[in-house]
Amino acid sequence: MSDVTDEPPDDGASGRAAEPFTYNGGRVDPGESANIRYGISETYLGDPVRIPVTVVNGERPGPTVFLSAAAHGDELNGIEVVREVAHDWDHSELHGTLVCLPVMNVPGFLAQERYLPIYDRDLNRSFPGREGSTSARRMAYRIFTNFIEPCDLGIDFHTSTRGRTNMLHVRANTEEPAVGRLAKAFSSNVIIAGEGPSGTLRREATLAGIPTITVEMGEAHRFQRRLIDRALTGVASVLAEFGCHPDSSVHWPGWRTVIDDDNEKTWIRADAGGIVDMKHGRGEFVREGETICAITNPFKEEEDIVTVEAPFTGLIVGVLENPVVYPGNPLCHLVGLSPDTRTALERERTTANSRSELRGAADEDR
């Protein structure tokens, strides 16, 4: 079951043959795949900086979809999602083209740093880029013009910054109907609406007529298998919705909330410095007034303990992992839930707990 659309997917392919995918310096014909190392800059020694790109061009016409990751060099979960789609999936029946960019920020990836280690520039604030500008914008320009502009839609994978973690959710400008359709097709439980900051890939690609969403999932510096598998389900759902895999089904997540009001979301920040005892993790449901965490000093003196409570009933989308804070540091990202969504969430978790108990009982009987 899906509430994405009541219309049959439009793959944009009616009455036309599959076409080659072209970029500056090469092409990939229908029915072919190519692994490309594409030069976007040079090092201090004059050696080329090349990004890996895999293009899979189906024999049948359909949309061109980009999957990108590691615009921030230490965000690894998306890399594995894009690699598995590119190299482990069977694309013999693919309608259209997949453009897979597993590591966009190669200098940051090599240094295992978030930003380009060139004056600390943020590649994901540099799109669509500009030739003749800063190093970051030149890199962004070559990525954007060669591998983003030829596409019809895209998914850009991210994680939280170091020291924090996110539950899997989508960020998208849902006021654009095509972007809203894409966001729902990914089948995450939570969609946070908004254009996104200037210079981000999803915002600039959408403005260029390429509906694009961001998928946030987990934390930096690691692979998290459960999140990776859940994201792969989302990609498969998108490819089904847009006709790339027309014989597959769109996935329904069971419940969904779209956060499109600033009053429905907040970053809860520390009002005191200290050591954090977090009571809830990412993806957990909390009620208004419930204790989210406590902040203590090294002596755990009772009179100095600061208790942080939920300002409203909702879901913890992002949460602190590094348990030390200064005043003003973020503790968690809380989003509100409608009564109907709360009911669906509680029903889902009751069912999951019941299944877990049954499995445990079965194990004991063996």
C-alpha cells in the first residue's frame, strides 16, 4: 500500500528509444555500464583529483537518476548504499540510467574530514558551482554540469556530523510536487520539509529542474548496516515509483509524518555545560514533560544536575552521541507527531515487541 500517487508512474519514455549518457570526455551507450574516474581538480603537486562515478545505462528508455554520497568526506553510510546499487543489483531490466557518485568529496574522504581540506570549504554549500571561482565551487561545477544536470531526479545521502546521530529521514522541498512525490516514494517514516540551505546539492538541483531529496541516516565515520539496508529499500521504492524497475513495488513504511511547520520541530540545546546522561536514543518517542537527558558535573552533585525535558510530544530524529557539552550545544532534534501518527507508531511498536517476545519464547522451547 502506498499513498505516493494514484497515477501510474510516468517514466518519461513514451515513444522514444534509449539514449546514450554523455559527459565532458565520454559517453555510455544503452545497455552498457562504465566505471569512471573523473578529474575535478588538482592537488598541490599537480596530480589529478578524480571522483569515482559508475553509470549504468539500461537498454530501455526511462528517467536518469543520480545517487550521490560523501559530499562531506566523513559521512560513510551513503557510500555503501550507492556502491551496492551500482555493483550488487541486477540492472538487466533497468529502464533508464543510473548515475552513481559514491564519493563526491574525495579530498575530504581521504583525510576523513567533513570539509574539503582546502581552506575548510564545504562542498555541500558550493553547488551548482562556478568555473573560475574558489576551488570548492570549481569542483562542484564539474560534478554538477557533467553528472547532475543530465539527470531527471536525484537522491543525495548524508549522515549527521561527528558526535551526533540521525534516524533515517528525508529532507525535501515538498512544495514542489515532483519533489514531494520523490520524497514519499523513498518511503521513510519522517519527511522534514524545506528548501535547504543555499548551495546544497538538493536545493540547487531542484532549482535547476532536477527534483532532489536528501536522505539523512546515522552518524559519521562508520557503516551502519541496518540503516544501509533500510536506505536500499528506499532506493528500490523510488526506482519502482518512477518506472526504472516497473515490475517492482513501491514500499509503504507503515506510517509517515511530514514536518512542514517550524513549530513542529526544534533543536533542544544545553543550558549548562557538563556530562550528558541521555535517556533516549534516535528514533524514540517521548511525551511532553518526559526527561530526555540530565547534565551533570564531574562530581555528580545533586544540586547541580540539570534535567532536560521534552517541550512537546514527539519523535527524536537526531541525538547527541558525544556525551559532553558546552552551553548552547545541541542535545537532540525533536519533531512533533499528529495523534493519528502517534497511534500508528505505537501500534507498529507493539506489534514489533510482540513478535520479539514470540521469537524469544520459541528460542526457549528449543
